[in-house]
Amino acid sequence: FHPQVQQFAGGKWKCEADVEFVLLNKATNYSSKRHFTWDDGKPIRGMNGTHYFSDLTNSKYGYINNNKIILEFRVNDISVEGIDPTPILDLSKFSSPIELNNVTLLIGEQSLCVSKDYLAVHSPVFAAMFFGKFVENGK
């Protein structure tokens, strides 16, 4: 998880948030929580962690439920200053089935058509899931 910031030209900015990553499990959920403060004086850093795809797909760990693995990112914005509230991209196009989208993510009851390449460029987790040397990577 690595956030991106679109700041006003030459202005100072600051964002403070609580972020929780949850990997849902039949028995016990794995959760990692962190408080972040980002500003124009610090490099932007995200939540780093390693979860091996082989562990996620191993039935003994209980992460597969109805042939699905569920990840949640819970973001609670505490304060935002000096950041352009206009979205960087048109989010409605992100979920539209276009020719560049080549995988469908199921989020609850909602289907989200996305590009594996785009997700992999922005996330080492998706890069490993989609292009790693796993038997499951072509599915």
C-alpha cells in the first residue's frame, strides 16, 4: 500500500491517517495497523510486509473461503491540508470494462475490472500474485 499525493503547485501539504491492512481468515484475521503522517518534507512510504502466495493458498492457514482470498484496507483520514481534492484520474473509468482490463476482482458483491499490469506496477503483492513463478499465476 503506497499512497500518492497531488499537491497544489508549490504549496505545503500534510496528510494524517490511520491505515489497517486485514487479511481475512476463517479462524483468526491477520491485521496490521499503522498511523501515518505524510508531508512535503518526508518521502512517501507505505506499509511494507510480506505474505507468501503459497501460504495464502495453503488450506491449512484458512485464508481461502469459497475459492476467494479477501484483503481489506481500512483508511481513516484524520486530517488533510494543502492537497488538491480533485481525483487524479476518473475513477469511473477504473471500474469500466475496457480493452486494457484483463482481470476481474470481486470485492464483496461488486465486480471490478482492472488491469493486471497496472496493479503490478503499483504493488509488489499484485506483481507476485499475477506474474510470480506460481502454478496459480495464470488463473
